[in-house]
Amino acid sequence: MRLLIKSGGEEAVPEWRAAFAGIAPHLDVRWWDDRDVDPATVDFALVWDPEPGRLAALPKLRAIFGAGAGVDYILRDPLLPAAVPLVRCVPPEATQRMGEFAVWAVLSLNKDARRMAIAQAGARWDAFDPPFAAAERTVGVMGLGAMGMRAAQMIAGLGIPVVGWSRTRKMLPGIETFSGDGERDAFLARCGVLVCLLPATPETAGILAAPLFAKLPRGAGLVQLGRGMQQSTRDIVAALDSGQLSGAVLDVFEQEPPPGDSPIWSHPKIIVTPHAASTPSRQERARYVAGCIAGLERGEALPNLYSPERGY
């Protein structure tokens, strides 16, 4: 079986091959642009941003694996073969990493880590008392897929009250959940810190903007770990400047990297991270893909399939 890879550049191929060799030595791992590969011999593709039409030119392709949990860049291909399963990369390690990052982000807002970082950069001793303990401010996790559920559970594990919202009803022990448009405002009213882990769909485009911020308690914090297309950076900055938001951790942006003249870089209430919330190692992703392929060979269904109806 042959696996074609386009993730991390050609220089990453040796690492990919080494990762797969230890767990699936029967897989012939090749670089995306390997001229010695006959397209008719490719069984699987592991990609992040394939050129339009390239996947459709692989006539025996059995499955496409996204190199990340999001498949936005793959879906930009107008010739993407609809009959070939598209699998989102959500290994167990990815959900753990996301939970760790969400915990760090929430605590950073509650302890005003940005203020301390600014003081350190200026060699200034800025002694202050955080206004409350983290457990005094409810965290709302918007989006309860695999990533959101793990983040909610890990935050709750610190003794912080957590509520959750999703499009359809989800049940999490010890966590009050809301669902659907009819319950979203009630959920937002509870969020001292809002953590966004929504998928990229037409319904979530631009959702993190002034109308939503107005429904949060004044002085709420924002942790954006979803997709850049979901937010208006201009509205986030305006809400911070007005005091409607007290601080933000932003890991995704409309344009990545953001322009050098964007106000986010120097804003005293924004922590910027480089889309790093949950990036599994190549070893972890190789183990996940190899496991999916092995299951497929046994006649099992592929996990985490992209659904055009759901949009993720």
C-alpha cells in the first residue's frame, strides 16, 4: 500500500517515514511530488493544503487524511473527489494537548499573565493582587466536539465551574450543557470566560463579534481556539478597549500570520499564540493514520469523517 504525504514540506518526509516504519512497515510512504510515483498506485493521501485537482488525479485513492483536525484547506479544492472519505486527524494526544492549552489560557486570563509579561519586558516590578480566584468565574466552552469536551473536563478538574454549548445536546458528567440557538444566549450570560472550540461552518463564520460579546457578562475573558474565520479581530479589540471584554487569548486569526501593523501584537490585554493550541507530533499523527488504515483493512468504519451536511 502506498501513502502520499504533503505536510511539513519535503524535508519532513524522512521523519514521516521513520514514524510509519515502526508501526506500519508495509506502507510505502512517498513525498507528494515524487516523480517516480505512478498516480494509479496511490492508496492513501495525508495532506494539509493540496493543490486543486491533485487528489482527483489519484484514481485508486481509498481515503484522504487531513494533517490536522481542521480540513479547511483541503475543502478549498473544487475538484475534491466527493466519493473518497475525508478523515479529520484527531488522535487522543490532540485532545489532551488542546485541553492543556485551554487550561493554560483560562488561567492566564484569570491571573492576568499579559500584565506580568509586559512588566517583565520593561524590567518593571508590578505587584498586584488578582481580583478573584479562578474558581469564582464560570468558564463556558462553546463547541463540544472531541476537543471541546476534553477541554471542558480538564478545566472542571481544577475546581472551576464549567458550562458548555453545542449545536446538538451533549451530556458531560458534572457540567451543565446548553444546545441550539434557543439556549445560546442563556449560555453566554453564564460565561465569565468564553472558550471557543467551534468547527468552521457557514453558521460559525464571524460569530465572535460585537453582537455576541454584548451577551457576555461585562468584563468576560475570551479564549479563541477555533478557526480564524469565526472572529472579527476589530470587534475583539473594540470590546477590550470598551471593557466589555477584560482580556483575550487568540490562537487563530483571519490571516495567518496577522499583518505586522495589526493592533493585536501590542495590545495590553491580548495574548497572541501562533496557532499552536493542539499540534500533535508526526509520530502521533502517523500512529493515528496507521490505525485508521489497519481498521479499514479489517472492514471497520473510518473515524472522524468529514460530513458535508454538518460542515465538519
